Amino acid sequence: MEARLKVTWNGSDGDYKDTIDFDLEDATVLSIAEEGIRSGYMEGVPQDENASLTDFVVDRMRETTSLPAIILVRPKTPYGVQ
Amino acid sequence: MSHIIVVGAGALGSHVVLAARNVGPITVIDFDRIEMKNVQAQFHGKMNVGQNKAVSLARIMQQVFGVKVEARSAQLREDNAEALLTGDNFIVDCTDNLAARTLIREFTLAKNIPCIHACLAGDTEYARVVWSKGFTPDREDTGQATCEDSGHLPFYVMVSSVVVSIIRAYLDQGTVQNCSVTPKSLFWF
């Protein structure tokens, strides 16, 4: 199954220009996303040659009636800000 | 629904209470006290420094808006979760630690209580608001988000608005929505 790859980086949210395999390992997904940002291949995210997605999280959402399958690469969110 | 229960009255939770004041009855839970550094980015006033966040917030909501908010000056734990959360309620998790988030998630799933978790990244340039069923708490190893800096206040307000939109969608239409939030974009899923 193919999936849309969405990435959040430095406050911007964008899509990888190609779909990727839904079942790729997390490390591979992170590598694709990182290289996508570094090379400017991520629509909506400004190119950043120093992008590093170490410690980012990979979420997977299966296809629904309203959305295709999505892999979301995002920062960790431990806080509610007390 | 009996009450919207907001757990955590910090930068996010205090603004959720403010934004949800016309949605339904609200209960806010927090054991912490207001510090001077909190007033830059939280809906707490300088005059209330030293007071319990939940109690102070309830008083402000009554004084400013005439809205009655129930306050619980307590730290949510396994032994008091039943008393604090059970009922025909909608839970909003705005806590700041893995233990509390895990407890809220597991308790609300077990009791079939509707619950969303509002979570911010350490750099406060990303947030997600997610229903318990699809929620996995992240570990606390990326640096503490700051609540002293008023520069992040617009983002906290933005995330609070998303929280209230999700509550309304559920109460009005029975819709379950999740949202991935950056200062520039919302992604609903």
C-alpha cells in the first residue's frame, strides 16, 4: 500500500512529492523525510540542508473514507505546558 | 454531557478553559501554584501569584465572565482518577508529563469516557490534539517547553482553539477529529 508522507519541520508542514510504501521501517521513513527536506523535495517545507530528524516520531494512519493512507513525521510532543 | 474536565491549567489548559467557556460546564484540575514567570503566557494574573492555578482560574472566570467553573486543587493519580474523572464528562488532557498522560489515556479508554490529548513539542512550533484511541504519549526527552516566553502565546491560543473545535464537533455532530498543528497550518485527520 502506498502512503502520503507528511513532515513537520521548523514550524512548517509539507508533503513529500512522491508516495512511499506504508510499511517501510521507521528508520527508512525518517531517512527519506530528512533527505526530502535537505534537498527541497518537500512541498510546503523550506529547503534546509542541515535538517535532522533525530528523535522525530513516525505516525501511521490507514486509509479512511476521507483520507488516503498517511505517514506523519513529527517532533515529539511531551508537553501540555504547565 | 455533564462537564468538560480540563486536566492541567497551564499555558494550554488555562486558554482552553477561556475558549470553552460557552461550550458547556467546565471543571479544571491542577495541583500547581501560579508563579510570576507563568503570567506571560498563561491565563493567570499577577495578582494571583502564589494561588492554586485551578482555583484562581475558576475565580477569574466567575469575576470576568460570570461563568461558573468547578476547580479541583488536586494532582491526578491512580487512586483519585475515579473520583475526578468518572461521569458523563469530556476530558481534555493538558498535562505535561508522561505518567499523567498515560493514566488519563488508559482510564478514559477503560471507562469509555471521551478524551482528547493536547500536546506540544519542546520547541513549541508543533502540537497535536489527538483522541485517546489513537494516542501514544511521547517520552519526555526533548527539552522542556517554556511557558515563560510570551512569544509562544499566539500558538497556545491557536492550539486551544483547535481543542475547542474538536470538542464542539463531537458534542454537536458526534464527529471524531484529530489535528496536527503548526503556527502556519492545521492538518485534520
